[in-house]
Amino acid sequence: MAHQPLIAPSILSADFARLADESAAVGAGPSGPGADWLHVDVMDAHFVPNLTLGLPVVKALLGATEIPIDCHLMIDDPDRWAIGYAEAGAYNVTVHVEAAADPVRIAKNLRSAGAKAGLSVKPNTPLDPYLEILENYDTLLVMSVEPGFGGQAFMPEVLDKVRTARRLADTGHLKLLVEIDGGVNADTIEQAAEAGVDCFVAGSAVYGADDPALAVEKLRDQARRASGR
């Protein structure tokens, strides 16, 4: 379990014309140490009904910020494409179990390329069938909205999956960081923290604020209090 809650602002809610500035807006400064990760949603208009950005933009971001890049690949055929993001220098690369042909091989390839390997499950995807393969992964990303668009409402029913993963991590059965993505804001982060989330992806709650860096600190403080860390 992380020593303190991690906050990963999602650039899906940022100004795409100013991504370098938007990444700097959540960096370290007077408000505090800044974002722990920068969450980048890669969508291909096939796995999800939206198209965002791809490897060239991720490479540009990697050159524009020192914040570790957390790539969430909402794409078909991650077996083919995920490795490129790891090789480019992304800190954590997450694939969807619903799209992966061989999730164990993907995890090994990502780790070999120097990245952390992440596995994501959509809200209606049960976790139990995949518990055995989680030992190959570093992070589990539980989706708390249907993937594809920002600004959706948090789905608290997914927290049972968080609790299961938290229990397995705390008992030593898994070495896993539990991440959540979707509808995370000041009204929902505490229940997610209580369930055992380590890393919180927040989009509009950060980039919709007047001071994004301060919003990061406030969310981290809320999560810390709720989780007792």
C-alpha cells in the first residue's frame, strides 16, 4: 500500500491545446508537492466511443513534464500497442482486461520495457476471474464510470472490487497498488479511500478548479484523513 494517497490528475479534462502548461499547473509549487502521476487516457474510438490522443502526444508530454506519466490504454489490441508506451518512458501503462488477448504476456513485456504494468476492469467486469493473473501486475485500475468520456458520475458499487484487491494486498497475497478512475471529486474521494484505494485519478475536480495544484492537495488531504494514513 502506498505510504500516502497518490493523486493522478487526468488530462482528459485539461486544455488539449496547452498540455505542457496544464501539466505544469499540477506540478510542485507553493500549494504543495503537486501531482504524483499525470493520467493520460488513450482512446481509439473502437474499444470506447471516443478518440483522444496517442503515442506521439504522450512522447511530447514525456518531454514536457517530470511528473510520472500514467497511461491508461482504452484501446483494441493492447497486445500490439502497449509496449510502445512503455518504451517511450511512461511510468505506468494500463491495459484493459476486456481487450487483452494475453494479459500475462503484456504485463511481462511492459515490465521488461521498464514500465509498471497496470490492469483495468470496467464497472461491469467482475474481478474474481482475473485474481490469479494480478500477481503479474503492479497496479489494478478499477473504473468507477464507463470508460470513454470525462465528467461522469461515480459508481460506488465498484468499491467491492477495491475492497477485494485491498484485502489481498494487505494479506500479502498480492503486491498491488489499487487505482480508481471516474467521478473522483471532493464528494466521492473519501468513500474510495475508505475502501482501500491508493491512487485517485481526478479530472474535472482538478482541472475545473481555479487552482489545480491546490485542488490536488485538498484531494490528497481528504483521502489521507479518510484512509487513516
